[in-house]
Amino acid sequence: MFPLKIGYRTIKTAIGAAAAISIAQFFGLNSFASAGIITILCVQNSKKKSLQAAYSRFFACMLAIVFSFILFEMIAYNPVVIGLLLLVFIPVTVRLKISEGIVTSSVIILHLYTSKNITLEIIFNEIALIFIGIGVALLVNFYMPSLDAKLKQYQVEIEENFRTIFQEMISYLRTNESRWVGEEIIETARLLEEAKSIAFRDVQNHFLRTQDYYYHYFKTREKQFEIIERILPMVTSIELLVKQGYMIADFLEKLTEAIHPGNTAQVYLNRLSELQEQFKEEPLPKSRDEFEARAQLFRLLKEIEQYLLIKKSLKVDKLFVKGHNT
């Protein structure tokens, strides 16, 4: 048997539905269970999504009441009229960008249809159900558990994988040998996708926050990872051990140690510039193989420079208020 996994959204949905039904029942509303249905439909995985859902569903329900009154009272209380109503109602909600409320509105439409006579009392009853259902959903969605611990764990794992990948490149530049299978590449790609998704949800849970440390962090790491994926084939294509390869390996070793809070990209850009100047002062290659190896190494330097410039160009030093990373 598989163990049941109950998340925060499930717990909030259960509590919200029960609370909405209880409130509607307390006030003696007809079809009080529908308040729970509305709450279930409105609970989302972020505060902003919940607010957007509430907005769409409220105005769609108000529109549904108007459409129902006009068509049912002017034509007939007939299943064919329900089909006609939906034929008009759905395109209108899409046009008004409130189509998210179609399902909720359908509940209200069916209530009005079964009443066989739309009165002010019935309309007030439906509006009350809507307010209770949406209101309770907003209240239970007001609490969102902190995602910082989970995002921090993703940060640690990604940084560790970066270090491992760099260490493998360093080893190859010094020995031209490697038994590495590259599993960190696949794992890092997965971690970045998952981390970005959670970081974006974290942004959605803050109405007033315009910038988010973790979201920008993982976007930056993703761009740097693209550079790493381009660098790896360059490194493995170098078949000749040359002095410049050892120099780059030494530089990468220092860079690897700096994949943690406390260092800025500019420090290593300056060191990289010094390394490039040293390359220019070296004697010309003595063979074709050496020429090709040094050409690849020069391209490698350019990619490493881009790796470091990504952070600087995105100005993450100002955004990453919790620390600096390279």
C-alpha cells in the first residue's frame, strides 16, 4: 500500500469546505452545501492565484445570475434553455477574462434553474452562498507555509552539484582522464526546474514583494548552468596537456571554492582578465595539436567570463540581500 500524502492545500480545502458549509447552514441558506463547493474551487496554491480566482468566480457568478434571470424568466425553465444560456455565457466570460469562474457559475445557474421561479429572496440566497464560499477560501488561503527551508535545501544541492562538475573539469584539464558519468548534470537540470517552480510560488504568496531573492538566484543559476553545459564538451575535446590548461584548472579550483555566500563575481573577473593577459604573453604554439588545444582553452576562458558576467549583468548583488554568490 502507498502511504497517503496530505499537503497544506488539502488540509486548507477540507477545513475551508467544512467551515463554509457550517456558516451557510447556520444562516439557514438553501443549498448550503454549495458554499463548500465554491470554497473548494477557490482554494489555490498561492495567495495571488487565490485572489485572482476569487475575482473571476465572483463576477462570473454575478453575471450568471443576470443571464439566468433573463433567459429562464423570458423563455422557459427548460434544459434546452440551459444549453442556450451556456452557449452565450461561456464566450462572454472568456471575453471578459473571467472564464475561471465558469464551473462555479454553473452551480449557481443550476440552483436558479431548479427553483423554477427566480425571486429576490433566491437571488440574495445565491449571493450569500457566493460570499461565504469565496470569503472562506480567501481566509484559509491567507496562511501559506514558509518555503524558505525547502528553497534553501535546493540552493545547497545545486551549489554542491556545481562544485562537483567544476572539480571534474579541473581533474580532466590536469590529467586528460575521467571516469565521471555526469549524473550531476541531469540532477542539476531537474533541481533547477523544481526550485524555480517553488520560488515562483513563493513570489505569488507576497502581494507587496516586487523582487525575490530565491527566484532571481535560481534564474541566475539556470543561466550559469547553460554555460556549464557548453563548457563540458570543450574541456573533453582537449586531448593535449598544455601549460595553459593547468593555469585554467588552478583558476577553476579557486572559483569552485567560491560557490557559496561571501564572494562577488567581480573579484574573479579581475583574476580572469589577468589570466588572459598571461596567455597573450606565452610563446606561440610549436605544433598543430598545441595550437588547437590552446584555441579551445581560449574559448573556454571566454565562456567562463560569460559565466561570471551573468551575475553582474543581472545585478544580483543588489537583489541577493542574504548573501553573494559566484
